[in-house]
Amino acid sequence: MHRCFLIRNADVILTMDDGRQEIKGGDILVRDGVIEAVGQGLYDDDAQIVDGRGCLVTPGLINTHHHLYQTLTRAVPAAQDALLFGWLKTLYPIWARFGPDHMRVSAMVGLAELALSGCSTTSDHLYLYPNGARLDDTIDAAKAIGLRLHATRGGMSIGESAGGLPPDSLVEREEDILDDCIRVIDAFHDPNPGAMIRVGVAPCSPFSVSRDLMRDAAILARDKGVMMHTHLAENDEDIAYSLEKFGCRPGQYAEDLGWTGPDVWHAHCVKLDVSEIELFAKTGTGVAHCPCSNCRLGSGVAPVRAMRDAGVNVGLGVDGSASNDIGNLVAEARMAMLLQRVTYGADKMSPREALEIATRGGARVLGRDDIGQIVPGMRADIAIWDMSDVEAAGSWDPAALLLAGPMVVKHLFVEGRHVVSDSWVTTINMETTLASQARLLKGLMDG
């Protein structure tokens, strides 16, 4: 993309700035990957023009929880109707046969899918490393696609023989997990504004690692100045496990081991109670809300309305493609809105609030103050939605994208780079990538 471009005459720009300003007939001037000006009637001799007529413009959406490797195991028949623990036990043996190619190609497909849904930044939680796979494989995929990535180095250390859920073949020694966390942080983590790659520390879950690893991981993360992530309070099985094994609820477990604070975010949190919500609000602990996965696995409806009202930082996550089974972030935002409305009342979440959670909310959860808004000085992560086609035909309010609008973005810019153009990923050869995915899938199915 030209180093300077001007999005001109957008029907509506949903800025998500502090005043939630919405600009009709608006322009956005971008230079060197940064938003330079937002308003009406902007002009620059050097700028390449991007026509915004008939379009809604939003900040790029932000995904706070994913397992990109799972795009190779969508809709596995034996796992389609299972609850969380049974679902995992079905899929672990398949994942144990993955290698570096599976991780990299699956991540490429998952990232492309996210980009097409208007997502410019994603977190990824990779917690198993079979057959030489490394976090580097996912990072390479993100660099190729051009999305911002918060790559978290997960791990599992308690296998079946020790009372854990995963098979022994997928667990690692705890010292090896911590050593590799240090390696990938030193190799890839960029703490600077505009960072394309950041690295976090992310033991998988309370039922797959020890208390010692959780505590040591928190100490390591804070020593390195990186964020921390894990699964928490996902369903009733999760709560029962915590009460039986630890003698406390998940919120207390997290607090005791140093897993609360503004540098921590937890995935799911479907079963948080009032005291845990208050704890998260008081400590600045973030939540990645994954509504479609929670529905798919029958986990329940997370109390997002109560969390938001209490002041908890909430972002959205598509979760893994084996439990969603798609990775469309605008569809996730719509589901988040609908679930809060059907549970608590039709006036309990507006389409604008759900979109705010998918932009500003996600940025806050990931500790970013440079993305999530269309404001001068912010990075140029911008999604352009065509409101002139069939999905939005007849809509009175283009900014109500989640009520009537496309699920695929027309244009997506990340750091000013044109990643999606006319609803097509421009940064990689999609046909070649999908052919590689099909080949790897056949090998897994035949095996």
C-alpha cells in the first residue's frame, strides 16, 4: 500500500474515541501506518484515495482468545456433541500427531479467516508442542498474513497418569515450558507502540498444570514485563474440578497464585460469581468472552452485563476452530450481543456496545493503548464494510452493523498495510495455502 492514503467520503466512521463520535461523510488520512487526521473534507496531494462511499468504517476488530492450530480439526464427528472435558479427550490424540507444518498452515488459514471478518489483531494460545512444533511456527504465519499477533506460550504439565486431563504424550516438563517462555520472549516480544508481535505466558488451565507452574509462570511474566493468560471458570466441570482439587473457586485459585491484575486476562469466565466479578474489577483483570464456543460446548452464558457494569475489562474471543467452529469475529460480536439480550433483556446490550467490546474492549484487555480507535496518533488498523450489498439492504442505521450488515469485510488495513482488498486476502496465496491445508487434513483423517 502507498505510504500515505486517504479514505474519503465514508457513509459513517464509527471512531470508538472517548466521546464515541460517529462521523457521516467522513475521511481518514493515514501516513506511514499511523492515523494522521480524521474528519470531513480532508485532502493531501501525496495520498492515494480509497473510496468510502456506501461504506461503514470501524477500527480493526481485536480477538483476545484463539487456538489457531485447531483450524485443522473443525467439526470432528466424535467431538461434535461433547462437553468440554469429553471434547478435549476426543481431540488430544489427533493433536498429538501435529508437527510444525500443521501448526503453521493451520495458523495461516485461521488468520486469513479472521482478517476477512475485519480482525486486525489477535491473541493466540498455543499450549501443546508435539513433534517439534514451536510457537515460532504461528509467529511466522502472522508475519506472512500481516495481522498483529499476541502469541502466548502455553503448556501442559500434568498428564493422565498424574491425574490430569491430557495424555502424557502432550505434556512437558515444567522447567522446559518456562525455559521456552524465556526463549520466545527474548526472540520475538516487542514492547513498543505499534508492535506487530507480542509474547505472553499462558499455562493452559488449572486442570492441566500444577500450582507451582502457575505461580512460577506469573513470576517469570512479571520479571519479563509481559502479559499472562489462561482458561478459567469455563463450565460446571471446571468449577467442580477446582473445588475438589484446590478447595476453592477459580477466582480464589487465580488470586492466590498471582493471576489477577491488569497484566492478566482469562478466557471464558462463564461461571464467575459476584465475588469473583468484584475481584476482577478491583484488580483490573481482563476477560476474553467467547460466546459461540460457550454455546457450542454447552458451557453457558457468561455474565458479561454484570462484568461490564462492575467495571471488568472484557474483550471478545472466537476461541479455537474446533469448538466454534468458525473464526469470524464480527459474528462473535453479534452473538455476544444476542446472548446478553436473550438472557437479561433486549435493552441490555446494544450493537454499538458489542462492537465497542470487539475494538476498544479488546485493546484494553491486551494492554494496548495504540489500537482499537480511529483517532489521530493511533495505528492505522481500519476495517471498511460495504453497506450497499444485500446483507445491509434496507438498513436505516449503518453503524448498527451487528443487526444488519456484512460478515465479511471489504477492506482491512493493518499498520496501514492493505491486508484484505475487495474481500480477498492480498498478502498470501490463498489457493496454495488452502491446498496445503487440505493435504494435511487428509493425512490426519487417513491416520
